[in-house]
Amino acid sequence: MIRDRTLRDEVLGFFREVSAEAGRIALRSLRDRDDSFQVHQKTTESGTMDIVTSVDLEISRYLLREKERVFGNRVLLLSEESSNWFRYAPGERRPVMVVDELDGTGPYSLGSPDFAHLFALAEHDGRKHIVTVGLINRPTINTVYAATADTDPVREVYHSHGHTERIPLHVTSEPFLLGKTRMKLHASPRMAAEYRGHHPHVIAALEHLARRNTSDAQQSTSVASLGVMNVADGVTDVFGIGMGANWDYAAPSLILWKAGGRAYILKEDGQLDRATPWSLQLDNPAGYYPALFTNGVVDRKLFEELRKNGKLD
């Protein structure tokens, strides 16, 4: 493992500051929405249509200014709204900040409070860029999730009287397939169109397992980072998502691993049943990949069931 705690501490402090301002920007628009709030369509790297709001873009501009002011060229920036300008040269070893300005843009555009701001740092370990800092801010509930390669994951709740409650994150260790499992699953409606082969069948199999083995099923969240944090916080056991990019996976993946969970992210021809920490896909920085996130306890039985039902090659 690479060791640069000084940089990580500096970046984590920076993330706390800019995520708080991003939250203020988003909350202000959520409370006082007027004609200045705009929603536009954009085309993703995979060719599908998505939306971007004026708030996404305002946060992106603010982040670019602050990153340049504080770090200059010491650190690169890859974010969802600035990915078109990201240029990666082979052999690049500078650290990379990976940011999703507004995770949950769709629900947010409709007035939902379920959204988050995602921040991560990836450092080069001699072979690839691996994530070493992760922070997720949920401003509507005054909650931050954070972890680094050197520190344990925590959920921080900021109370109105100024007190901060720090709660360690731990995945659940409940038995699986015994009628007690709580599974929260989300599959993007675009999954079948974007991913051929067995990928849609994996999600279908998970949904089948959830219906058959869940005694207290919960409504799925369409916000990827919040679904992964439910696993890291021991609320649910498995979260599946049909598509996600560097900025969707970097921070949640690190925090989940530090909490004892596992990430299964299907990169190109990789195996979905092989757990791996997220490393940046800089050769395709805006590419999308399907993934499963688990508590690390259910995995063996989960993949046995998928294979038994012919849903996993």
C-alpha cells in the first residue's frame, strides 16, 4: 500500500469543506426553486441520454475553481460534469480526485431529498490508481460518510446544537436465505439495453432471490451511493446497480470495503463473482459498469444460488 497520509489528510479536509458548500448550493435550490433552476439532457459515454441540472453545473464550476486554488496541478480532477475535458496520459502518476457533483440528479430534479455529493482520491500504487480517500455528503440529513486507507469508516451526524456524532460503520452479519435477509436491490431501467449477455440475468436473479427470501423487503433507492451506504451501515445485505462510472463507485467502494463489505464490479471481461476494490478505469474514464455490493457474509451462498439457477456464467 502506498503511504502518503499527509496528502490524504489534506484532501479529506478539502473534501469536507467543498462538500459542505456543494450541499448548501443544492439545498438552496431545493428549498427556493425558481426559473433559474434548469434541467438539460446530455449524452453519456455509452450513448444513452441522461439529465444534468443547473445545480450540477454550478457545483462543478465551484469545485474546479477550488481545486485549482488549493492544489493547482499537484492533483488531477475527474468529475461527472467535467469528464469531457479529462485527459489521461499513459504513465501518469499524479493523484486523481474523483467527484460526482450530484448523485441522484434525477430524483433531485423532481424535488426529492435523496441525493448526495461524492468525493474520492485515488493514488498510484506503482501499477494503477487505487482509491485511498472517500467521502459522501448527504446534506438533507446532515450526514457524512468517510474513510481513508488508513482510518476506519464512520458515519458522522451533525446536530443543530453543534455536536457531531461519530458512528462506526459495520456491515451486518445476519444469516442469508433464512427468511431474515433484508435485501435492497436496484437495477437501472436502461440495464437491458446497455448490457448484453448475462449481466441483466444476474440482476433478475437477485430480484428473484429478494422476493423469495426477504421477510422485510424495503423500497429500493435509485441513488447508487445511498444504496451502497445502506450495506456499509448494516441496513441491507446486497445492493445491485446496472450502471455506474468512476465517480459513482470510487468513494462508496472504499467506504464499504473498510466497513467489511465487498464490491463486485464487472469491468470489461472480468468475472462478476470476483471481489475487487475499485481502481480507476482511466483508459475509459466515463465508461459505465454493472456492479454488486455485499456485506461480505452472503457472498458464497449468493453466487451458489446464481449458478444453480443458471444466471451466472
